[in-house]
Amino acid sequence: AAGVQILHFAHCTGTVVVEGIIKGVILHVKSGPTVAQGERVIDATGDGDVCAYAGCQFEQGTAGVPWAMGVSLNAWYGNVPVAEDYVPGWGNPAGGTGRSLGHTPLFQAGLLRMLELDPLDPWDLSRAMREGRRQIWERLQAKRRQPGCGSTFLAGTAPFPGVRSSRRIHGLQTSTATDAIEL
């Protein structure tokens, strides 16, 4: 109803700031640079890219290193046999194995966690992608050696590493652990 259009495959490369207010975002798209303007700009990049390009102060990492949490890569395996105590769902209070996403053919999710990677460094993220997929392939080979898993296959991997923490923008206020618990 508001006439919003969604643009995929665009990366922020700068901002248009007028009197301290972000009025536009400079984007790189396949056809070249373009500007998206608006009365209000909301940074939903996950990494605070728009705010950082606009000159907002931020912090990153912890204890003097650029990482605060691990980076992950998901994979999905198919044709995984059902365990006898399987109960659908992620958590199983009855003590079953859980963690399966279907029945026939049964798919199972696998998550890798890689540590000590700068989530804003494209070279670190590229290494994480290659290393993650190498480890996923090794896990598949190990799974295939288990009884009944010889026909397990790799159904897919995430398109890019999952980052949990990168820039933390300094805003007007900072939420604390106490705020999270008490509010």
C-alpha cells in the first residue's frame, strides 16, 4: 500500500546525509551505482553497514579482537535413517535424538561453527565459506560410513556464512544485559 519496492542483489556502498540525517543509500547493483532515497532510512543490513557509512560510531568484537562470536554454515543432508527414539522437533523432552526435518526421505540439518573470523573482512568470510564447505563434505563422508547411511546425500548448504555479531552501532542509548532480563 505504501508503494515500497524490494531490490535484491544490491550492496550498500555509501549514504546521502543531509544535516545529520540519512536521506539516501548509495547502492552497487549489476548495472552500476544507484541511489535509493527516502524520508526515513532504516538500517536492516544486520551489520550496521548504512549507519557505518553515514559516520555513526560503532564497536566490534571483544577483548581487542574483531570477533565476538563464531560464524556458522548450515548444511542439509538427505536420506538419513530415522532413529528408533525419534520424536519430531528440535527439543525432545523424552530423550530422543530429535533434530530431523522430515520423514521420507528424511532430511537432517547440520551446523558448523567457525571461530576467530572477522565478520567484516571479505577474505575471512571467503575462507569461512571454503572451510565450512570442506568440513561439511567431510561430515557427509563420515556419515556415509555409519550403518544404514550409505545413501545419505548432501542436499544443500547455506549460500553464505551466518554472522551473529559484527558492528554494534552507538545509538542514543545502549541496551544492557539487565535491560534484556528486566524489560
